[in-house]
Amino acid sequence: MHMKTGVEQSVYAILLLTFLPEKAVLPGDVISTQLGGSPTYFQKLLRKLVSADLLASVPGSKGGFRLKKTPEEIRIYDVYVAIEGKQSLYSSSGIFHDMLNLKDKDICLLSDLMEEAESSWQSILKRQTIATLTNEINKKCPKENLDMLKATVEEKMVL
Amino acid sequence: MHMKTGVEQSVYAILLLTFLPEKAVLPGDVISTQLGGSPTYFQKLLRKLVSADLLASVPGSKGGFRLKKTPEEIRIYDVYVAIEGKQSLYSSSGIFHDMLNLKDKDICLLSDLMEEAESSWQSILKRQTIATLTNEINKKCPKENLDMLKATVEEKMVL
DNA sequence: CTAAACGTGGATAATGATTATCCATATTGT
DNA sequence: ACAATATGGATAATCATTATCCACGTTTAG
């Protein structure tokens, strides 16, 4: 049981896009080379973020991706759902049914507990947004490195 | 990201063992046929539960498994850890480091949030024990089926 | 109007984790 | 001694995740 690395990659990709000025756009290749993952898989991730309405995409030459919502509106939970889907962490395999020879196939002793645990987990992920992460960047990393990153984004962006 | 089915199987295996009288023991094969999983894999699961000190095992003819703790002492969380291990749901892939060219490889914007979410999730799983599940059995399943299960256990147990 | 740069979508392969099987060994009861 | 059982290791099968490739549509530049 482990969270997909795609969630982390997506969060940082979105973070990168927060440095774009209004209406500018960043090509997928630039994003993936900056973050260092596989370029083709990154396109798939970005695609999911577009489907989830977190990013907007512009096709064609001078195309790329930009935020569709403000950093304040994008919760970490939204990114998680965009990549992992809405399926819950736990789902009964029907073993309780087998053990007791029950007629009702959906009875499960654990489901209530697991749902409660998961929603407790989710509530934390709903509390923080991309905006809160950008605030923490300054505390966690030297200004120098951050400025270098911003410079790269401004250099590579289009429009 | 999905919980292993082994966790659910283990919980129900333990539940089954709560029906054993003191000092009696149930062979692994009986457990797996009653729950309907793969027998050999079930042995592996039971093994992990023994290592985690939740079950005691008796080798040899007339051997098998029994609880090593009372149902009140076995938290769902303990079963989870026994099967899935102590590794956390999230672990940074170091992508933040790559993105910003940092020297310190362990900086990650998400780790605090994820740890908080996970510990919130765990706290729910620590609240309920096998004993609380046995209490709920009576509400969720007809007495008839439960009695049949208990009869089977008494028939198949040894010692 | 053509070419180049980009995103889209589908098919499919590579990788890795989980589940399952097999076998040799040790231990206990009859 | 033999049968039944747990143990532990090696390994295979299965499945989800990650990665690659290619054909296609759209936009911009020349």
C-alpha cells in the first residue's frame, strides 16, 4: 500500500506552474525535464490534471499547460483524486460473506471503520492547498535556488 | 493505492480464532478453507501474524494456531502493521530536490502534511479492536449463520 | 499552404509489488 | 517409524503502475 509517485510529481508540476505569469504557458517537455521524470508518462499525468479541471492545456505550436484555478483553490486532495481516482483505500473482498455463508453479499465488518479512517485521512489532505505549499517553499529552501527556478520558468515559458 | 486483501483476510482469520476455547488450536488449512483463500498464501499471512506476536503457533501433529493476545488487546492497526509493515503511505521520491537543485536531499514540501494525514488515519485503526468487531457480528449477521460457524470451528479444532 | 511544435488518445511494453505455489526441513503426537 | 503440521526459501503467476510509441488534431510561423 503506497501512494503513487504520480501524485507527488503532479503536485510539484502544479507548483511549477504557479510561477507563470497570467496567460503564459509551459510545454509538457519543459515540465518533465525540470522535474526529472519520464517525459511520456508526465504527459499522461498532466492529461489527468486537465481532465480534473486543475490545468488548462493549449495545443499547437506555442502550446503547453497553465493553471486553470488559483493556487488557493487547488487542494492537495484534488490532485490526489485526479491521479489516483475516487476509489477508496479499502474495499471488501467478500470474505466475510464466504466465512459465514451469508445471503447478503455486501455485509462487511470492516467497512465502517475503514471508511471513517479514510475520511479522516482525506480531511487532512483537503486542508492544505497548493498556495499553502508555496508559502512554505521560502522556509524550506534557499532563496537563491528558488530564484534560479523562477528564472528557468520565465525563460522557457511561451506566449 | 489500495490496502492488501491480506489485511482483511488476517482480520477474519483472527476473528475465527476467537471462537476457540482456551488452549485449543486450529490448523492453517482449516482456516483457509473456511475463509476461501489460497491455502499456501494463507500460511504466509498466519506466519506474519505469529511474527507480530498476535498469534501463537504449535507445530507437529495436532498443531495449528491460536490467539496469543485477547481480542481486546488486538487492534485493527496491529493487524494492518503485521501484514503491510511499518512503511508509511507516502514517501518522497526526492523530486523537490531535483526541481530546485538543493543540497539537502531530504527536504520535501509534502512530508509534513502526509505524515499528519497518515497518523490521523492510523488513530482510527487504533481505536477498534478485534473485540469490538465480535460485538458487531451479532448485529450484522443472523444468529443462525454464526452458530453454524462456531460449530464448524469446534468440530475442526484440536487439543 | 506547408512545416514545425505541441497536446490527445490508444495500444502496448517494462517494471515492480502482491499473491500464489512448491519443496525441503523441523517438530510433535500416535 | 509414520503422519500431520508449521517454517522458510525459492520461484512462478498475476496485477497495478510506470513508461514508450505512434497516429492524429490543432495552432503558429514562415
